[in-house]
Amino acid sequence: MGSYAEEQILPADKVVPVPPSVDPITTASIMLKGMTAQFLVRRCFKVESGHTVLVHAAAGGVGSLLCQWANALGATVIGTVSTKEKAAQAKEDGCHHVIIYTEEDFVSRVNEMTSGKGVEVVYDSVGKNTFEGSLACLKPRGYMVSFGQSSGTPDPVPLSALAPKSLFLTRPSMMQYTSTRDELLETAGEVFANVASGVLRVRVNHKYPLSEAAQAHADLENRRTTGSVVLIP
């Protein structure tokens, strides 16, 4: 952990079979993000046809897959992004409505789009900057799924803040959703099945040889990348 290598020895119960139809570069780019999307839309909150979902950072790695998967399940998908370019990508990935949060108030727009009803679930990887607004977007008995904090840790929320709409709040981690061998195989298997069938598409926009790992990190930190970044041993 914490380093890169051409080869690695792993416990047998921590690896999963990869279908021949899914190439190694796609596998490397979608494994973690895809398994995260799986447990979020299939088990943390089970998205079904007729639901309306809000996905923050809809053009991000996990956000892109969440939009594709939720759309395929029959949900109406609302995504938030920061630029017009990312809005176009989110549309391609299955968003029915896209909000450029740097230009519009996402809470007001979600309220308009849902005729004041709100959404069943919010998938929020942004954290501090969106947390309170996300709660405001939920319908009664809605689910707030806070699975990341790219803008910082959300401020503490009093339990009473959930009471007016009887909201559910969870801060999930994939480790707890793949804690058994069966869960790991089920999660990975469903991801690969959706890749093979074309439900999920991953953008591998950047490839670096392993010797340029430092440059890959520098490009990531300076926001010079989009989509997945893969190191080739």
C-alpha cells in the first residue's frame, strides 16, 4: 500500500476474476470507481425506476458512473457540475438535467425541476460546500448519501435537522460493503457485467508509463486531467 509496482503478491480472497471481454486498462480504470458506484446505487440506497436522484460532481470519476448506472435503472438523473464542458459530458453519461452550480443555485433548480417535491436520494462526494443544500433537496424520508469530501469535511449536523422531513443520513465506505468474499465477488461481478454489456463506459483519457508516476500525480494535483488516469507497468 502507498506505492506502485509492476507485480504484487495479494491474498487470494482479495482478488476477483476479470472477464476476457474487459481489457486490463479498462479494468484498472474502473475497478475502484465502479465498485463504489455499485454499492451506492444498488445497496446503500437501491435506485429503482421512477426515482429522481441528485449526483454532485456528475462529471467526476464516480459521478460519471453513478449517472450512467442510475439512468440505466430507470431513474431521472440530475447532475451538478462546474463548467459547460463538464455539463456536456454529464449529459452524455445519462443526466436528464444538468446544473452548473457556479452559475446557478442548485437547491432552487432542483426544487423547480421536481415541482417542489425533492429527490429520493443525493449522492454527495463534495462535502462541506454542498452538504446543507443537499439535505434541502431531499423529499420526506429521502436519503443523504455523503461518500466524499472534496471541498472539506461537512460541519456537524444536529440530529434535529433531520427530523422535519424524517431524513436518512449515511456516510458509507466500500470496505464495509465488500467485507466478505461473497460481497466482493458480487460487487465486482456486477460492475464487469455492466461494462461488458455497454451500460457503463469509462473514459481513459490519460496513460503514463510507470516510470512517470510522479508526473501523473503532478498533473492530477494541478487539475490537468479528465476521466481516468492509468499507469502502465
